Amino acid sequence: MPPTLASLVQHTALRLRVRAAADRLDTPVRWAHASELADPVPYMDGGELLLVTAANLDAENPQEMRRYVRRLTDAGVAGLGFAVGVVHEAVPAALVDAAEEAGMPLLEVPRPTPFIAISKAVSAAIAADQYRAVTAGFEAQRELTRAALTAEGPAPLLSRLAAHVDGWAALYDTSGAVVAAAPEWAARRAARLTPDVARLRERPAPASAVVGAAEDRVELQTLGTGRRARGALAVGTGAALGTAERYAVNSAVALLTLTTARSRALHSAEQRLGAAVLRMLLSGEPDHARAVAGDLYGGLFDAPFRLLIAEPAAGAGANGAAGNAVPAVVEVLAEVLDTAAIRAGEPLLAVPEGERLVVLAVDGGAAVAACAAYAEAQDARPVRDKGTDGARLVVGLSAPAGPTAVAAAYKQAGQALSVARRRGRALVEHEELAAGSLLPLLGDDAVRAFADGMLRALREHDAKGRGDLVASLRAWLSRHGQWDAAAADLGVHRHTLRYRMRRVEEILGRSLDDPDVRMELWLALKATASPAADD
């Protein structure tokens, strides 16, 4: 605690006496300064105990004293020390009244107490407070370092930090998700600050910001040594941080930055191991893959898993990635999946593959659910510039698979990814394709263009009033070439229908006896049909 007017009054060697505003003695004193200027305000910085003898003041003039004291109060002066027995034998009543009226603490300084003694007492108290703060800061640094070296992750460090600042602390990953918080209730408070963390991460690191009201002050700081933040730390307190608390927060930022860098190095090594495991699985060597995976990824082989492939919706260029660098939007998804898996205690194998991310995750687990939620949130956002929005990605998800079927799962995820891109969706599961219809795939622009070209000559023939070849072709194909049934559907004689089908062959220059021709014509009709035509 810095020195206060009360601590100076209690200093027995100074023998100060309170003459006004005795209820304001808890005011901190930043310095003690003597001045006999009629207006010392231009030389004040705020928080000083001003020591005077009134040598140049009209101390007996009530109006003059009210004006003098009001100027000192407005300048933030902490208190006024008046020396008696020098110019005035007692503190003038006009000064006492003015100080009481303005709420300015007024201390009477006896003749035997020199101003220098008061200045030394204030200086010594400030030095002692700073020493305590530095000592407490070093102790906090030692405790935080010990907490950071445990194998329990960031939770112990955050717990110690929260205790040192008498508040709460939370850690965010690069996606803005809360990784850990202390105490436990702080996780809900921290989650509400996700938008503030997102805005902070948009600024070059290191960056900091203060949010919240005075009684719930939260300081946010980015983590990482590069220009891109690798996470963020939130510290909530009921007041501004003091010197000791500032030491603790700075130490926590440094330790978490080092921990993040170390974690990224380990993560990089894990990725290389994971890439080797994935290659073995894709090569049909599950036994070798299990042996290499060991305890790190081995748990994935004990239950069905999903393989997902993610990539930017518009290519890496929109994300600022170059070469084989993983685009930022894919890195964010990787962080989301990793955080979900860690919280659930699930194994997760994530391997960058050029601009893509290939992931093996437990079927029905937290990582797969987090991926689905992330994709759903993306689909809910408006697309500012469809097809070029670099902040979006597409994901293909395989059906549940085992170690012996990874190659097939990889192919399934790739097929689902291709469909997701064509449909403009963030996530498509292969099971949707397997259990659904082929018809939604015909919505592709290239397919429609092919269909329009294939049927154009028939439509032009019908438009000239020469018959209804397109409708007749549709009826004939839908009845699998059964003349009577198709003619009945059209309400014409079967000979009329036979004539129309010969005209179709003549116009198209292709034989309807060819099953490939019939298939292509049917798909062309379906691709260009109106909804009413399909009902």
C-alpha cells in the first residue's frame, strides 16, 4: 500500500495534527512538496501533500483562502500541510474553514518538525511500498513458473494468477475459444468476451485492451512473439492493477507465450508423426501404423472414427497463405477441433496436406461435433462475396471407418468435399450422398449446360409447333420404352409415339436403342426439369 495521509498522521515522529477533512485521510500520497507560491498549481502533478508556511498568502482572507484551496482541490492535491510558529502562530481560521468546506485534508505541522522530515517519511514509505511490490512480484513469478512447469496444462498457472490479482483469469486459443479459466465460474464470464478477443486478435501482436466497468475491469493481452497472436489472456479485477499485480500479469503473459511456443513445437513434431501414421493407414498398413502411433494416436484405432478433409472455400490466396502454408481459416478450424478433443480427452490426428487439413477424429466425439457446429455457424453467416470469401471453408466428412478402411474413408471425404463446394455448403457428410439421391448433383452449372445443349434441338423443334417431342421422350423413358403405357400417358396412339421417337433419333443423330443415350437423355431431362415436372 502506498503512504496515505492517515499513515503520516500516525507517524509519531512527525506529530502532525488534523485540522480539517478528517474523513479524507485515506487519500494516497504520491509525494510531499513545499511551495510558497501564491499559485503552485502549474507545478503540481496530482496526489501531492503540499507543505506551506503562507509566507506569500493572505491566509486571514476567507475569500482568498476559498479560491486558493479550490484551485488545489481541482488540481488533485492530496492534502495541505501548514507549518505553525513560522509566519503564523496558529493555522488561520479562514484556511481551516476553506479546507473543511472543500473537503481538503489540512494537517498542522508543529514548529519542531521540518518539512524535509515529512518528505523523507513519504519517500521512505513509497520506497518500502515499491520494494514490497517488487518482492511480491518476484514471488508471484516463482509461483507462476512452478505452476507452468506442471503437466496439468495452463489451469494451475491461471489459478495462481487469479489468487495474486484477487480476481479471475482465462486463457483463449487462436480461435477465440476459452481453453481454461480460474476460478471455474470465470469460464462463463470469459466466454462473453469472445467478440472483444476477436477484435484484439485483428491487431498486430502484442496488443492489449481494457474492457468492462470499474467494478468488473478486464484486461486482455495477446500471447505470442510474432505478428499473429497465438492466444489471449484475460484478467478480471475490481480495480486497476497495482505494481505487484502488474508483475504477476506480465510474468503470466511471458510464461504462457513460452508455453504456447513449446506447445507449438511439440505439436509440430506430433504432426510429423501423425503424417507418417496417416500415410501408413492410406497404404493399407494398419498394424505398422498402430505400432508407430503408440499412446499418442493409438486410441483412435480402438473405435470407429471419421476422416474429414477441410480446405478454404476460395483457395489459400484469399487467406494470405502462400506456397504450402496452411491458410488461416484452416488453422482456426484445427484449433477448434484440437480444443474440443483436449477437453473431452479424445485422441485426434490432424495433418496439414498442402492447403488442406486431413483429420481423423472419434466417431460421435466432441471434435466431430465441434466441426459440425463450426460449419453450421459459417453457413448461418451471410456470404459477402460468394465464391471469394477467404474467411470461409468447406469440409467433407467420411462415413465411420476403421484402421483397415482409411483409404476408402479418404476417398469418401474427398467426394463429400467436392459436393460441399458445388452446393455452397460448409460441410457435407458422405452418408448424405450414399443415402440420398443422385438428383441434387445435377444442379451443377456444367451439368445443366450439357443438358441444355443436348435437348436444344428438340426444344427448338417443339417451339415451332411441329410436335411435342420433349414431353413424348420423357413419357417414353419414364415407361422404360413401353409403347402402349407411354402413349396412354400422353393420350396419343402408339403409332404416333413411334413416329415421334424416330424424329427424336433423326434430330439428335443418336439411337434410342443405346442404353447410354437413354441414360444421358433421362439425366438431361431431370437436370432441366422444373419442380412441377418432377412431381
